[in-house]
Amino acid sequence: MATIALNNLTFTYPQAVAPTLQHVSLTFTSGHFTLLTGPSGTGKSTLLKLMTGLLPLDDPAAIQYDQVNLSAIDQTDRAAKVAMLFQNPNQQFAMDTVENELVFALENRQVDPTQMAARITAALDFVGISALRQRKLLHLSGGEKQKVALAVIVAMDSDVILLDEPFASVDPTARASLLRRLVQLRDKAGKTIILADHDLTDYQALVDDVVKVTPARNIVPVTVAQRPALFQAFEQRVSTTTTWPQPTSGQPAFKLHQLALTQGQHQLLQPTDLTLFQQHVTLITGPNGSGKSTFFEALVRLHAYQGRISYAGQDIQRLKRRAYARQVALLFQDAETQFLNITVQEELAQSQKHAAGTYFTTARIQQALAQLNLAGRDEQVIYTLSEGQKKKLQILLMLIMQPPVLLMDEPLKGLDLASINALVQLLQTTLAATQQTLVIISHQLTGLTPLIDYHLHFDQQQLRYQGVPHES
Amino acid sequence: MKWAKSWTLSDVILIALIGIFFGAIFMGTNYLYDVLTAALTPFGLAGLANELLLGIWCMPGMLAGYMLRLKGSATLGELLAAVVEMFFGGQWGAATLISGVLQGFGSELGYIITRYKHYDWLGLTASALTTTIVTFGWDLAKNGYLKLQLWLLVLYLVVRFISMFVFGGVLTRLITDLLDRSHVLKSTHTN
Amino acid sequence: MNPSLKLLLLLLIALEISFTTIVSLNIALVLLAALYLLLKGTKFKTLGWLLIVPLLPAIGLWSTQYINGSGDKTLMAWVLFTRIYAFVFTGATFTLTTNILQLADALEQNWHLPSKFAYGVLAAYNLVPKIQHEVQIIRAAGLMRGQQLSFWSPQLYFKAILVSINWSQNLAQAMASHGYVEDAPRTHYRQVRLRLRDWLILGLGLSCLQLGVFVIPWR
């Protein structure tokens, strides 16, 4: 049981220009399930980390649990008060197996070793993953890892459970199961739950409170009356009434022959025959954790697969890596993966130097920079750009490279609507001139639809074209 | 264990990760080692392959010493890399650990004699030199270098220093220059 | 046997044989180690692999002494050849029967190694497969920007360090959230004992080694 008060909380990262959070005064009610929402990269993670005590506070009284300053709670007791479930399931465990991770947490809590086995059994049972007890964490799916992370928190019996975008790589079934457990933890055990998510699906009926990050980096409650509008606006952003035709014929870019994908022991894709077409834009949608990104990794030979993938008539395994990378490039989900240098100017120069085509002249690059609101930042260190600026720069760098095929994994993630519109416009003018092939994975559909020719849906181990079959 | 106090958990994880990352990169040089060794064996110069590439294997320690600037970081950086190597596909067993400690301590010695004040070319050169001397001393016994003819011994020593200087000195400096310019390290190390 | 003492014994053996020139001792160590491994259920295939892997470096060391040695070239050639195998086989008695977690537990519980070192290294070690994949990603991302990243490219290491910094912070925060506090007392579920028996085996092992080095007149 704990009521959490934020008192005029302001936080600025060292070396950052602007504060990430500003003058936040808010109370989280004990025993409530609160949804914390707002676009990606607006300080939700930062708030949760501050509330867990993972980032230092200037004003110790800015965060209080039951009128006690967080910093005054002894470090060894904090985990009993508050624990966090992180966005990236791959970097939240210290140990090799599920059981060992729970043991690690209980040892930290100085639990008597004779009681551990029973507590672990109970926690795993509660989350419904007893069968995973001896499994290696490395071999679990994203959803299973998050269930283990929740089991750790259950075993530690923390009063307040913070979850930071916990479902980013979790499939819908696992997500529903996790949400059910959270509601149970609130109703049966009186836990306080605060969950940050930019995806609002399913929450309306579950949560007690909703708070959102404002453009001024404050956090304010969303009243009951305002909520329907909020949830509705989200629905519109991720759904589309547009349907695209099924492809009939055309030049194939990729041909998949009995392609099957697995992740550890999980089948992601059943053997599939499929063609992706040149000089078109294909959209891939599908729930989290279905295997969309893994499919892209297979296409660029970063993930093993069964069956055959051919590009321009040749088995991609027989192509030289270097030559193939100039034909088919991947826009990684994490922008930093794509960077090689230090300043914006160096990155632009590198792309221009190695570009496969000549469309992006220096003048066109300057124009694109202006269009994307990135002009005048030539000397800026890329690692000091905001997440949105990094994303836009990353996309521009890959467009300048002008590979015949560009695979884009969630290119709109974390971008505001103005940036999305500018970007789609840039893509349209570029594609009209370069005739490149684009394959785009995206959850966000607003603004993107005018670009799309075909639509693939990846779900339930199937990858299929959607839309009306062509009449011939 | 006073020195241990200045280490944070994230420092330990960081240098262990760097050691593993570098190890994963070096694995790609194993073929080079094999080819060189095979080619040089008929002339009784197989050790030259080792001498040429040894600087690469000493990089985690030299880089950790230069980058983290904590007492013991070079030793620990190399030792942790060796521990992981021992368990993960390393076939040399306990000898890996001994080499790891000596390589790391060798690199540390350069900073000790420059009093942990010279994070510049002087410190780097001193570190390359002490790494060379300490590891060479060990190889006099372990690899039987003591029984080699003098000209070969001198050749090995010179080649080893060049390798240490190129990989542990020049390359380390180029890497850390990139890190300095990117501003990522400072912002992380104040946490 | 207690993992920490086992490692200590093997370290001392490796140290001592580095300073001896007794071929038969090296061979005896290889045979003993192989016998121990077989008793522990190691497959013949694995043993065969242990014979093949060091062959090239062993021949390299052999030929170096045989061609460019001074003094008793043949003896030194064979000493070094067999010494490599002694390293590999005695080392395997540790790495094939003990995992890093057992060693970490022993060092933490028996030798009071600060837990941040034990768990910091474990956390990193458990990411080894992810790290190997990440190196591939860094290389592929480089190629897609027209840049080949080789082992001499500073950018390759720079990118690896950036990822390491990021992951190390994530891991440290996750561990803190799982109740880990540096230098705070912890309980231990997997108890590792340091028994008199372990010390006796260590003493016995070292005594036998001294017999082999100084008393038994092999060559």
C-alpha cells in the first residue's frame, strides 16, 4: 500500500539542453491502476526511473511514498516498495535461467533460503509460467520474458509496480494474460500499478486513472469525461479504412520459397511461398511479437531461416555480403544502429560518398534537411539529437544511400504528425524519381497510407497479402 | 579492497561487455592467426603470428585503462575478458587466466609508473611498453622463448611492441577519440 | 571439489609446468586429466576435439624450437608441444565440469568477492550470444552505409562500446530494480561449502605435482 506524490518534480539529464520533465505535481492513488500515456520519447521512462530511484533527484522531496522521501527509504528496502518492469526484455536479467533470476532477486531481498523455493513456485504459478522454471532466459520469447519479469516482482512482493512500455515485443495473447494478472494484483493484493504506454488498446475498461504527458513536459490527469476522446483518437491512428489491391503481376524483388522462421523454440512463420514486388511500396502490419522484424533480419541475412529467399533471381545466401548490402538495406528500428560517425555533417558526407545513385545532390540534401526541420545542425553531435531528430536523420541517410530496396522497420516511431507528413512527402518525391522498392513495417498508419501499394499482414505464423483480389 | 569501492556495478558490467564484444570481434581474426601460423611453421617462425596479433588480445585491458581511468581498470578489463574467454570456447584453460592477469597488469603498470596522470600518448606508450615487457617475460618461460636464438628473441620482442603500440596504443586512441567527440562517456559516468 | 580451489590448483599446475621441462610429466598430466574427464562422463568426441584444436599452435611451437632453438632443441620442442596439451587438458577439467555461476558463487561466498563483480560479470556473460549477433548487426549496418568494418576499424569498436554503455546501464538499472544493492548483505540459496576435503585435495594434488617435478626421475 503506497500513495505516491510528485511535488513540483523537474528533471534535466546532464548535458541536455531542455528539461525532460517540468514542474510535475501529481498524486498516484494507492491500489489504483494508472495508465501513463503520451508519445514516445517524452519522458515517460524517465519518470518511472525517477520513481524507482534509478536516477538522481535534485530535490529529495520531489518524490514521496506515503509522505516519506524516496531517497530516505533505505536502498535495501526500496525493492519492497517499488519495482519496475522494463521496455526491453533482453536487458533486464542478470542470470541465465528463470529460476536463478528469481533466486537472485530473493537473495537481494535477503529472504531466508529455506523459503525461496515456495515463493518462487507461488510467483511462477501466479503468472502461469511454472513450466518455464528451468528454462534459459535467452531462449524465451519477448512475452515470456516479460512474464518472468512480472514473476520476479510478484516474488519480491513489491507494493508499487511500474511498467515502462512493457508490451513492445509481446504478442497479443501474452499481453492479454499479463494485463489480467496486473488487474488481479490490484484487486486481490492491493498493489499500486502504473503503466506507461503509447499504445492505448484495451486499457479503457481496465484502468482507474489515466495521466498524460503534455507538450510542456508536465504530466496531468485525464478526466473521465476526456477519456473516450483520447482512446478514440488513438484507434483512428492505428486503423485504416483504406484497402489496397492484391498484387497481380510485376517484377519480383524477393521470392520466398517455403520460408519458415523460428526464434529459439518458437515458430514465427510457417513455410510460406510469397513474392515481394519491385518498385512498389509494401506495408507489413501485424501484432507485436509476431515476427515482422525477424522477417526483415532474415531478408538481410542477420537471422537464420529455413527455405529459400531469392533476390533478383538469385539465392541471397550465394551473394557476397558486401554487394548484397548495396542492393538491399535495412532501416533499423533503433536509429543509433545506423550511425557510424559523430556529427550530422560527417554522416551526410558518408552517405553521399557511398550512395548507389545520384539522386541526392548536395542541393537536394539541403532541401530535404530543411523539409525535415534538421537544417543548421551540421556540426551537432548526433548522439545529442532528440530521438525524433535521430529518426529523421537516419531515414534521410538511408534515402541518400539510394539502395534499390529499402526495408524500413517502424520508420515513424516516436515522430510527431508534422514530422510524419514531411517525411512521407519526402519519400513520395524521392520514390517518384528513384523507383526504389520499399517494404515498411509500421504500427502507425496515419499519414502513411498515400504511400502504400500493397499490404501484407503477419499474424498467427502466417504472412499474407490483404485486400481485394484483382478482377481480371 | 579499498580500490573496489570506486567501482560501480555498471562499470563492472561495462568492461565485461566490452571484453566480450572485443572477443567476438577478435574471433574473426582466428583464421588469420591459423593461416599465418601454418605459413610460418616450416621456417620455425610460427610465434611471429602470435606476436603480430597479440596486441589485439591486449586491447580490452589497454582500452579499459585508458577509458575508465580507474585504478585497476586495465587489469580488471583484461582479466574479465579472460574469464569469459575461458568459459566461452576458450580451450587454453587456466593458462588463459594467467595470461589475462599478466596482460592486464602489464597494461596497468604503464599507468602506475605514469601515476595515473597521463591519459595521453605518454601513458599509452608506457602502457604498450610495460605490456610488452611483462607478457614477454611470461613467454620466456611459458612458450620457451628463453631457449630461442638471440636474433629471433629480439625480432619477437620488437614485433610484439609494434603490435601492442599499434593496437593497444594507436587504435585505442582512435577509438577513445571517437568516444570523446561523441560525448556519450561523460554523461554516463556521472551517474 | 570447491570450484575456487579447483581453479587455484589448476592455476598452480599451469604455472609450475611453465617453468619445468619434463615431457613425461606433461604427458602424465594429459592422461590424468583425460581419465578424470572420462570419469565425469565427457564424450570421446569432445576429447578428440581437445586433441585437434591445439595441434596447429603445438606444431608451431615445436618447429620454432626445433629449427631456431638453442641448446637441446629436440627436448625443448617436445616439451612445448606436450605443454600445450597439458594446458588444454587440465584446463578442460575445469571448464567442462564447472560453469561460471558455480565459480561466481564460490568466489562470492568463500572468498568474499564483492558481489558486484560476481553478478556484473554474470550479467554480461549471459548476453554472449546477443553480443555475437550484435557484432553481425554492426558490421551489416556498416556495409549498408558503404563501409566495411574490420578488426582494425576504430568505428567497429566505437559502435561496440556505445552498445556496451547502453546495455550496461540497462542491466544495472534492471538489477537494482530486482532488489540488488551494491555492497549490501545478501542471502545465498545455492550454498557453496569450502570443506577440509577441498583443502586436502588441493594439498594432495600439489604434493603429487612436486613428486613429479622433483622426485621421480623422468625425462
